[in-house]
Amino acid sequence: MKKTLIASSVLLAASVLYGPLASADISGKSGAGVRFHGGDEIILQGFHWNVVRTAENNWYNILKDNAQMIASDGFTSIWMPPPWRDQSSWNASSSTQFGGEGYFWTDFNKNSRYGSDWQLKQAASTLKSKGVKVIYDMVPNHHNRGHQGDAMDFANGQGKYRTDCGSCDDGDPFMSGDSDFNTANPDIYNLFKNEMSNLKNNYSAGGFRFDFVRGYDPARINAWMNDTHNSGYCVGELWKGPSEYPSWDWRHTASWQDITKDFSDQSNCSVFDFALKERMQNSSVRSWQYGLNGNPSVQWREVAVTFVDNHDTGYSPGPLGGQHHWPLDDSKRKKAYAYILMSPGTPTVYWPHMYDWGLRNYIKNLITIRKQADIRAWSGVSFKNNFSGLTGVTSGVSKKVVFAIDSNLSNPNQVTSGSFSLVVNEGGVRVWKQN
């Protein structure tokens, strides 16, 4: 990673520059029944892969102390890490130990390496009081089965694990699958149902992000939401390309858009826009229009949760730069944020990009423009392919914006009518906002 890694705790101790407050929450579902809270969410991913090492046992305190800043920077919601203790440990190299990130958790005990149970309650309550919706990362597919002496260490033969019952599991295995829950088992289903209710009632949960949804039936997510937080927000992580499906499955020759939309249709949750991520990684800026968020159908745009990178795909401050399984090239980062914040879908901003690596003012300005135009997940967008690069017009509830990325567009009136002001002009990105 070419960037200088600045410790989050040091940066966040600096003086706060206040911007637009988070808007009032809009509850409810889309016209198609998707739990998307009006489509006005702007999500901050409130952690990175190495937080349990760079701010061990103190991350919840950092979030609490900076709740006002997060709200003032324009975020309406925050994606929290998995709240359960993770006592796993594994070698990522000969000299570095990893584990504790929450994705190979032990049980529902919330004294984790992010902080204590009490610190979590305080952070979540404070964020909620500032108008920032708390979205917890749920990991229902798998856990650290090998850990001894905890309440989740079920015996073999009970039908509670994938390996107990052959074909009973209704999704892909996580790695070997030895630690995968059979979420269709009534006891396992109820464990997660009760825990989701607990997070809602006692830990300020306004919604959930579902991890590794390729591992279980998406209809189960809909059932959990119906049973626990039907009016809450939800989003699923379906990171699985067409070629990964078997040849007899219709999805084997489908598009990334089709696959992600299919998940949303079954879960009634929004979905991370891996169709857009794939275009960002593998093709030209012009092709970014073919993400789920750019689909001509409003029922597709409204479910798309756009992102540039996250704790899995991108770099993180700290040891080995985190995971970085599918990182976007540095040269495209500002362009990518300009696009996701000036176009439909629900944008997600990665913590290190915002608060560690110097993009705060740039992203904050884009958020302000998005809010002033009142761009929603379902807003209309028109791409102008008679110009170079990625050129388009997004129609917010209040105003239109024109974006030109690596484009030869010289005047917004070449693509739409009205009076406009140039509000972003740097690094191959120009944005005009309607006056």
C-alpha cells in the first residue's frame, strides 16, 4: 500500500470539522417490499480488518467518542463489526497472528476484542442518539466450532451442523464447512432469532448486515427479519460470481446483476452491488454504468448497496495491510467515490478511506452534494454515451447532478437543461449541481 497509514485513534482525536447533520430516519420498505428505509441511507463501514490489533479493546470507545463527527459528516447509518467474541487465531504469515475479527466467533458473549459488552451498549446508544442507525454484522453460517466449553459447541448427530446431516444445509460451505450451522434446524433458527431480538431491544440495533449469504437460504433472512425487526434495515453480502454456480444452475450463465437481484427478491433485503464492484475491478470507467445501481429498472436500483472497498476486498491499516482480496487501484478511488455518491443505490464508505487515508474532506463534500440534491437509492440516472468516459445525469428529489468522470463533457447543458454550478473538479472528476 502506497499510502501512509495513520492510526485512527490519533486522527480522530483531532478537531472535528462539522458538516451537515444526518437527516431524520425514514423507516419502512420500498414499493417492492425491500427493507431499505426510504433509500436515503449513507452507510459508514465502522471498522476495518485490523481494528482488533490497531485499537484492541478500545474500538467501541473510539466510535462513541466520535459519534457526533460521524453524524455531522453526513452518515445516516453505521455498519458495526460482528458483536460476538471471537477467540480464533491463525497464521497469516510466519510472523503475524490473525484472529478475533468476529467472523469466526465463539458464542453470543459480547466482550470481544473490539471492547466490552458495556462499551458496545454505550457506543450503539450514543450513535443512535446522534441520528446514526446501528447496523450489526450478522454471521449466521459459521462459527469457531473447535472452541471448547461454550454454549454453542453442540455435539455431533443433532442435525445442528452441516456435517451432521449430509445434504440438509441449503447453501455453500464456508471453507471446509465443518463449522457451518444448519440454519434450517429449528433450534439454530431460534438461537439467531432470539439474538437478533436481543440486539434490537438492548443494543440499539436498527438493522443487520448478513455475512456470507451464499451459505444459507436467503428466504431465512426474510423470516428472521419478519420475526424480529420487520421494519428494520437489512443488506446481504452475496460475493459469488456466475461461473461459481454449477453448470446446471441458471445463474451459471447469468449476469452479476441477475444474481444479486435474485438474492434481494428472496430475502426482501438490499444487497451489496458486486456487479458494480466487478466492473470497477475488471473494466473501464465507462462500464461502471452496468452495476446493479445503474439498471434502468427502479426495482433493481433501489436494492443496490454500492461500495468501493470493504474489510475483505480492500487494504486496512495495520499488519500486512489487512486482507485486500480484491482491492481497487488507488488511482480509481476518488473516481469510484464520486460515482457511487452521485448515482442511485445506497452508498457505503469504508472507514480507512474516510478517516485514515486523507479522503475525508473529498467524501464529505460529495455527501453534502448528494444530500442537497436528495439522491435516493431509487433515483433516476441517464448515461450519456456520446461523450467519453462515464458521463451521466442523476435526478434527485430536489435537484439534478451531472457527473463526468474521465469525460470530455465541457458543459452540463450539453446533456440536460437548467442552471448548474461546478462543485467538484479534481482528478478526472467533475460534478455539477443544479442551482
